[in-house]
Amino acid sequence: MCKVSGKTSLTYEEALVSERHATEKVQQFPKELMAPALKTIQYSMLPLKDLADSINEKLLGYFFVGAELFVKKDDGVYPCKILKFITEGVDKCHYEVAWLYKDTNITEKANVCAEDLVQKKPLFSRNILKSFIRESTYRNAPWVLHEELAQKHGISTDIPEELRGRIFFKNGILACSKKRKNEESMKETETCNKRKKWDGSTQQKDNGQHIEGPIRYPIDDLLVKPGLDDPVFTARPSPSRDFNVSMDCVGDLLMIWDFCSSFAKLLNLWAYSLEDFENAINHRGSNVVLLVESHAALIRVLINDDGEYSTTIEKRRLKHKITMINWSDYLSDFLEMINIPGLCQYEATIKRGHYGLVDVNAKLEILRELVHRVLESGIFRKKMDKLIEQRQALGASRREEALEDGKKRRKEKEQLKAEPESNGVVHGHHLDSASVSTNNNHSMQNGDVGEKRNAEIKPSRNDMPGRSGIKHSNPASKKTQKKLASELEEQPENGKEVSSKKLQKHFMGDKDLSEKNSIVQRKKLHSELKEPAENGKELSGKKLQKQLKSDKDPSEKNSVEQRREYYEREIEKRLISRSPLGKDRDYNRYWWFPRDGRIFVESSNSREWGYYSSKEEVDALMGSLNCKGERERALQEQLGKYYDSICSELQKRLKDLMHKVEVDESVVRRSTRVRAPPRQNPANAFLRYVNKLKEE
């Protein structure tokens, strides 16, 4: 379907061509008529066809250069085309027109008055106006213009008074209320409001002005005003900005580091900290192992992809093994292939082995281009598809467990309502008295023991294991059940009674065996999930889902919350892309990287960066957010969701910093008489980097 013209039954290529032609026609819409047409469209509730007709009717009295009309002359009407406006005074206006024949060739020119011009047909066809309406708006019923287009032509974006109860802004976009009232109910409410007295929320003044009712939060953050019921907001702390790179490079620095850290196992690259990466980029040395291994890991993906870069390497007859000596040759060939003017100037410097002399901005730009090429490669996309399959399998298993859990709970409620508890044995788990009489034994043989002969024992509510809804049985449990059933059958013959302790012992032994088996299954699955990361193999979605189904057993001690946390952890391990936590009132974005711990703040124009590195700053940030605003409420929810993880990572970071300070002080205070070697400086930790996942 063509989005602009609305044509259907088109192929994808035909739809693209149709959209291009329709967009070209819409762009030819006269500028003089844009403002009146857009005013008619803004907040109109008419259908598309009626709206196009109403625009044509309102534009009948408007003339513009290039319009083809008719002119009254010598008791006749002749076709013409407006060439120029000629103003005479304030109210008088003449038009320079050209006479047209049937072949629309211009023959001669003349000056006519506005009264002599005649429009026999609409200025635009209905299809062109429909395309113009679709291109200018982002929603219908009511039709709402794009914000930039409305501002450009000076058209108000305020909601009309007659629509204020039915539509509202959400996330900066207009949305309709789910509860739409018809006209009769609206009239009834209006008449009721007129009769009502002041109740603190609505009032009808004598002069006809209407006081609006209470605002329904959340609303757009910029529309939130201070209220009497607002809590005491803390002052928002100013983020730290002490980066070792220039401010315009911080975004690239974070993006490259997060990519290399998140997909380290796929790249066969040992993950490193952000501080080490930042120090390595600023280092003037040419063969820093951390940077060499990062470049080599990305280049290997491009070589194995059999794309443009791999053909370039084959032509140069370079060895496929990248080493500390020849890695600069591979990098210079990559720069020659992409042929970016700003980076080609560093090609000779890198080829001579002086990578450390390259500017920091250029280093990050080269790595950014490598990352983009890797993302577009076929090999990496296949690996990402496998990760997506695994995430989908985990999500499907999680949904199945939730459904089974719901069914299990409903069955429990039905059983509690239908089956009243007896004074004797309740589902064969406990006895009220110390012994069981022969009459009671007879009832047990007819009831519960009959179920035990089928090798199933109904668990009580306290023994429901994990609520996963799957019964667990094994050969050991069946043997104990048969043994218990035979003992209960022998009671009438021998005249002996089974004590409650002995009965409980049988059941506890069976439960322990089932719990041991479920623990073994969970350990086996956990080891299999770890194998792909260690051996470099990926599990398919179906295989992963099958393993997850075999892992969920009820006598397992994992509760529903523990299972949910388990699924969330496994899904987070299979990261696809990184998204910000949210935005504040001023559209500043907040990022959190679990491997670093800090919360980074990106300005709305992406030109400034900062970070929060302590728990106190995070608490102050959360206390400064106003939950009445849509953006700040969503940001507060995300911060609360990851609050424990953020605080734990910040505490680890604080301990590491304290350790570094202690090491630095020990190096400074070292006596000259002590001949023991000094400790290694933590600031130079990036020089000791070793890629433990490197392919040999």
C-alpha cells in the first residue's frame, strides 16, 4: 500500500514508486495556499474525502502564479495561465495572464482584473489533496499536523475547546481518550455542570467562562506546573564531566566500548573496563595490546565475511593471521577501502607504524567505522539471529510457565471450594490423631490408597513446588508409594496401626528424591547454557526452549519470582541493542551500562555528556524527578527497577577506586632503603591487557 496516495494491491517496488511520485506532486503545492489549507486540516474531524472537498471549496477564491483559469472576454470565456501579480494601491490587484490553446502553448499576454477570472473546476484534484493531507499529518480523527510544519506556517497547535475532553497529549503526540462520549451524553453533562454548585473541581462563572476540572496525570513534562500537593523535590545534582577525551568524542567512546564489551564472546575478545579503553585511546604508544586486539577482532569478522574487505586482502596477498607487526597494514587497507577524506590523511602514518601519533578523534572515528561495517556483515547478522531466536524461546517458555501457574492456582481454588477437609487424612499427608483406627483404615483403602496404587500422590498446598504445574514422579517415588500402600492394606489383618511419623517419613523420603532429581536437572541445564559462551557454540531457539521445559519441575524449590528473575537474567545475557533508561523534562537522555556502573547523561542535542558515580547522586536524581510528567515518571520507574543493580555496581566501583588510591599512596611513600620492587600502578592497567579469548 502507498502511504501517501493510499493506493492498494501494490507490490513493494510499486508502492515505493507510487510514494515517490505522490511526494513530488505534493511538493509542487503552491506556497501561497499552504497556510489556508493547513488551517483547514488542523484538528478537523471530517473524513478524508470530505476534508479534501472542503479544502477545494475554501481555495476557490485564491489565485496563484501558475494557476490555469478562464477569463471573461468579448462575451466569451477563454483559458489562460497566471504569470504575475500586479498590485495597484491597497485593494486593487491585476494579473498578467497568458492565453492558452488546447495544446497549452503560450501565445500572447494580457492584463486582467480579479473579477474577470473564472474557476470552472477545482484548483486541485481530490487525489492530490488526499496525498497532501496524508503527507502533512501524523494521525486522523482528528487530523493533526506535524509540529515542525505547523510552526513553519504559524498554525496553532493548541487543542480546540470542543475537543479538550476527548483528546490529550501523550509523549508529545496527540492521543484520543478511550472513553468517548456521544453528543447526547456531552450535552447532559454540560447541563448538569451548570446546575452544580462549587465543589472545588468545576465551576460555571456568571460571565460564561469555564474553569477546567482536575488534571489527569501524567502529562507532558513541559506542561506540569507546581502544585500544593507536590512533594519536596531534591536539587538535581550536576553531573561530573571529567573525561579524558573531548566532549564531542564521548558518545563514540561509549558506543564502541559498549559494543566490544557486550559482544566480546562473539568477537573472541576479552572484555575490558571503560577506564582502560579511555586510557588506551589517549596513550601515545603505537602498539597498545588492548587497541591492537580490538582492531584485530573487528577486522577478522570482515575478513571471514567474504565481502569487499576480504577481496581487498586477497588481492594484497596478506596473511590471514593478524599480529602485532602486521596489524597496521590491515588497518591502512581498510582506510583505503572506505575512502573517507577525513581519515585518508592518517593512512600513511598508520602504515609506517606510528598509530600513536593519530589524533584521538580520528582513532575513535576509525573504530566507529569498523563497528558499523561489522554490524552490516552477514556473519554477525547470523549470530544476532541466533540470539534473537534464543530470546524468543526464553520468552515463550516464560509465558508458558505463567499460563501453567495460573491454571494451577485456579485448580487449587476449585479444589478448596469443592473438597472440604476431613478430620482424618487430608490428601494422605497428615493425621489429626496419633493413630488411625480400623474403620478409618477402611475408608483410606477405598479413597486415598486407591489413588496411591496409581503411583500418584496429591500434594498439599504447602508442598506445591514452584507452582509450575507439572507433576514430578520417578521410579523411587513409585516404589515408596507401593510399599506404603501394602503396609496400609496389611493393617486390618495384623491389627496394627501406622503412626503419623512413619507415614510422614515415607512422604518426606519421596520428596527428597524428587528434589534431588530436579536440582540435578537444573545444574545440567545451567552447564549447557554456559557451554555456548565457553566453546563458542550457539544453542538454537527450539533446543533452548526444549531444555527450559525439561528444567521446570514442581518439587523444585525455586519460587515463581526466582523463575522470573532467572528468565530476565538469561534474556539480558543475550543483548541485542542498548536503550537509554529514559529522558527527563528537558529531553536529556540517561544511559546505564551494567559493566561500568555509572549513569551517563546525554544532552538533548548530544553535544554534552556527564555522569553520576555515587549512590547519593542517584538518590538525589530520583528525588528530583516529578512523576506528574510522562518522561520523568518513566525514567523514575526504570531507575527504581535497576536501583539495586546500580547501587551494587557503584559500590564495587568505589572499592576499586579506594584500592587504587591506597596503591598510589604506597608507591609514593615507599622508602628508598627498601629494595623490594614497587607495586604496579593501576593507572597503567590497560598496558597489561591480555586477550584470553584470542583465536590461535
